[in-house]
Amino acid sequence: MNTKRLTEKNMDEAAAILRDGGLVGIPTETVYGLGANGLNEEAVAHIFEAKGRPPDNPLILHIPDASWLERYCKDIPLTAYKLADAYWPGPMTMILRRKDIVPDAVTAGLDTVGMRCPAHPLCRAIIDAAGVPVAAPSGNTSGRPSPTTAQHMLEDMDGKIDAIVDGGPCSVGVESTIIDLTDTPARLLRPGGITLEQLEAVLGEVAVDPAVTRLMGAGEQPKAPGMKYRHYAPKAPVTVVTGDPQKSAEYIASHAAPEDGIICFDEFLPLFTRRSETRPVMDLGPAGDKEEQARHIFDALRSFDHTSVPAIWAQCPDATGIGLAIANRLNKAAGFHIIRV
Ligand code: TXA
Ligand code: MG
């Protein structure tokens, strides 16, 4: 299959491909998504094929606004509309009870469905023009880091999808926050672009699913099926070092082998790139700017797959604000191999 490169001039073509059952790479503010008509079982099945995605891992439906919730969900609590008012369009997915109209292929047979109203203008234009809910997981091959540029998505999907719309680099850089509103209290299943603190401001108490902060034991089931897979993982093993930035940088400098890859805050680049060292070093962004770090995290993890580093060491921000999402992605990439200094 020849994957067409589309731009903002071809929104109608992207929408027509979706309506006709094709697969389109779509930019969102979080990461690039692999979109299909969410009401078309066959098209949705093709998403799983293109990604090599396990069939028990459900997809999110992308909609133009909260008024579409009633089409696909039932028993919608008032809190869903409060959250939508506060954070939609934006990087937040709500888990709600689903209506029968939602294909089993989307929900992997669950009686709930993930709903998200994205903010990226091109993504919104495509959904509007298509006039259907767009089912879209992140546009990576299953198990690889999520793509935050069209180029990254093409590395995984060129030849496997009908088209991709290039909307530039993603402004958030980590996936949407997933909040399960079918549980009391509401439960954070995946930290993302909307912070836990922002959710608490609207909901009051929020439970945090254990899969967010630790490795699930054998027999334990995270509530978001996707959280159980070794995810975001570069080929080389990753060690996360967390704590005071100066101390974590010094720890890595004294423990990493000369050929190991490094992910560090900007301030500490000189520590790892001095002398004749030729190892790959990826900067996350300034230690004090977590928004910038979120934009770089997947790019950094992905970049090491083009190298032959035997191991990767990563500095990690504290878990407040969007730091919780960054730490979660790094810790998952490391199989929760974390050193606290
Ligand atoms: O930012 C995002 O959410 C991106 C962009 C493209 O919108 N999408 C994305 O989709 O990250 P995906 O499929 O890569 O991750 C969705 C996660 C998976 O872990 C999946 O198991 C979980 O959401 N999920 C989907 N439906 C669910 C449901 N009904 N109950 C619990 N978890 C669900
Ligand atoms: Mg994904």
C-alpha cells in the first residue's frame, strides 16, 4: 500500500478515506493517532493488524464535542460534563458505560468505552468533515514509543496505512490522561496531558490505579488493559534515576559505562558529552520545565533504537503536575527499574 502524505489542504480527502473504511494517521495535541471510522468493525480490525495490537486492548473514540457522548454512552454522570467543560477539547479521555452501537472491536468486549475530544485543529477538522467518531490508538507499532511527529509515525506505519496528515510536532507529547468515571471515586488509569491536580480540582477525590506507579504482579489486572504491556520500550534496558537533579546526574555519571546512552536535563549535558565521549545523549529539556520534557520524552526513547547502546540511563522529574505522566512513561520503559538518590 502506498501511504499518501496529506496536509491541511487535504482535510476532505482524509475525511473521505476515514468514512470509506480506510486508515489515516492523524495529528493530535498529545501524540499521532492511527484513525479509522469507529463505527466500522472491519476498519477497526485493520487498526489492530497495522499496529500488531493484542485484541484485548480497547480503543478510544474521538468526538467533536461533549454533545456526542450520549450517542455512544449511557448512565453518564454529571461529573463527565463538568470535566468536559473544564478540559475539552484537550488531552483527557473519559471511561464511561457504552451503548450497544459501539462495536465490540472498539471496546475489546468491555462494557465501557474511552471517549476523547481532541484539541489539535487539524484533528478537529478531520473529525468534523468525517462526521463519524474516529477510533484511534497511538500511531506506533504495538510496544514502541508513541509517535510525536509524522516522521516517527511513518517509521512504523509507512505502507500499512492509506494516508497520514502532517500536523507538525505534537504540543503535549504524552498521551491523554485516562479517567474512569464508572468507578467511585473516579480512578486515574493513565496519567497524561491533564494533571491529577487538575482532575482533583473538578472531582475532589481521585483514586490512582496501582498500574500508574508500579509493576503489576502476576495475576493482577490494571483497569486500562494497555497498561499491562511492556510499553514505550527501547531495545536496550533502561534505568531511571530519580531525586534531586544534581544528585541523579552525578549518580548516572559515576555509574554509566562510557558507551551507555543517556537521557538528561539540559543543565547536565556537559557532564555527559565532555572529553572524547561519543555516546548518544538526549536532552529532555530544562530540569524546571516539565512541559518541555513531556514534548521530548518519546523522541528521546525512540532515538536510541537507531543506535547500538547496551544500556540507557535516564534522569526523571518529580511526580507533580505532568511529571507524573513523564515518570510513568520512563518507569514503564524501564520495567520499573528505578533508583532513588
Ligand atoms: O492521547 C491519546 O489518548 C492518544 C491519541 C491518539 O488520542 N491515543 C492513545 O490511544 O493513546 P492508545 O490506544 O494508544 O491508548 C489507549 C489506552 C490503552 O491503554 C487502553 O487499554 C485504554 O486506553 N482503554 C481504552 N478503552 C478503555 C476502556 N474502556 N477501559 C479501560 N481502558 C481503556
Ligand atoms: Mg498507545
